[in-house]
Amino acid sequence: MMKIYDWPTGPYPARVRIALAEKGMRAAVRFVSVDLWKGEHKKPEFLAKNYSGTLPVLELEDGTFIGECTAITEYLDALDGAPTLTGRTAREKGVIHMMSKRAELEVLDAVSVYFHHATPGLGPDVELYQNPEWGFRQRDKALRGMHYFNSILEKRPFIATDAFSMADISLIGGLIFADLVKLPIPEECTALRDWWARMQERPSVKHRVAFSEPALATP
Ligand code: GTS
């Protein structure tokens, strides 16, 4: 059975949990918790699995480790020969990858930097270097990113194409993180707020944390 190393409530882990649920594959993996708050992701044992020291990581049955949410999602989406999340045509693949990366750069990663640099983050034992000014700049970048995605959602129902995709999942990760750090979507971003309300009703998003319960994780 494949394993996912993650932290159940983490925004990046959420992306892979959502992808698994959307693909109907959650019973195909076993979740292994790595305690971020204790810094377990920076210990040599975990760094051997993922050089970057971040969650989530997928371990295949042959022992291959795949880090990075985008790479994990692409792997899972290719497994069943029906790539519903990462695009079927060359055009879809290109556009979805671009918009997913943009959701990371402009919102999710920016909120993450804000959390690690301008708030207590994971605490003094884990946050060995903090630069609050950089953190606040990234917070402002995330707010600009929200306005950008609002303008996209004024024109179409989903981030990249007319269908739900990995790009939506990446922005969902960003808004989960924004909720955690109490960075609200600006009032005037009504299209983004409506989309976020719709996304939170998707079962894959709503029940993402419960996936780690053993009863749900085993077939
Ligand atoms: N680019 C990576 C990816 O897409 O997988 C980033 C992963 C990432 O930052 N994961 C967070 C992490 O490990 C997990 S969580 O904060 O969302 O729970 N953070 C810990 C750290 O020390 O950076």
C-alpha cells in the first residue's frame, strides 16, 4: 500500500488529501503523521525521504518517494489513466499547471512565508530564522493574489478551465492557510468568496482531515 507522510490539518497536505478524494483513491493510501510542531520534518530520518523537509510526501510500494504536492497530484492523476485533475489535452495540461503554480506563488506560498516569518509560526525550536519584514511583504502579496484570482473567477467558474482541477486545489490550499493565520479574503472579492464557499461544500474539501482515521484509511 502507498503511504502519505503528512500532518492532517496542514494546508499543503490538504491538497493531496483533496486530490485523493476527488480521484476516489483515499483507500489506496495509509497516512503516517509527521509532527510539524515538534519539528519532526527537519530530522535526518525525514530528510532522507524529502530533502526539502516539507510535507506531504508520497511513498510508493517500490520505495520511491515523491515530494511536492503538484508532483504527487500528477502521479495520482496519471495512475488510473483518467487524468481529471491535471488535464487531458496538451492545452489543458499547460493551463492547469500554470494556474496551479500561480496559485502557489501568489497566494499559498506567500501566506506560508507570512506564517513562518511574521507570526510565531511553528515556534522557536522550529523557526530558526525569521524576517518579519519579508513576512509582511508576502502577506500583502497574498492579498494582491486574492484580487487577481477574484478577477479570474468573475469570468469563469473555476481557476484554470471550465472544470475543477489541480489549480483549484492549489488555491484551496492557499485559502485554508489564510484561514489558519486569520487573513480574510477582502470583502470586495465577491467572486472569490463565492467560489470559496462552493469549494468548502465539496466532500473532498469538507472531510479532508477525517481521512487519516484508520477506519477510513483501510479498504
Ligand atoms: N512546495 C512544497 C509542496 O508543494 O509540497 C511545500 C510544502 C510545505 O511547505 N508543506 C508544509 C511544511 O512542511 C506543510 S503545512 O504547513 O501545510 O502543514 N511546512 C513546514 C516548514 O517548516 O516549512
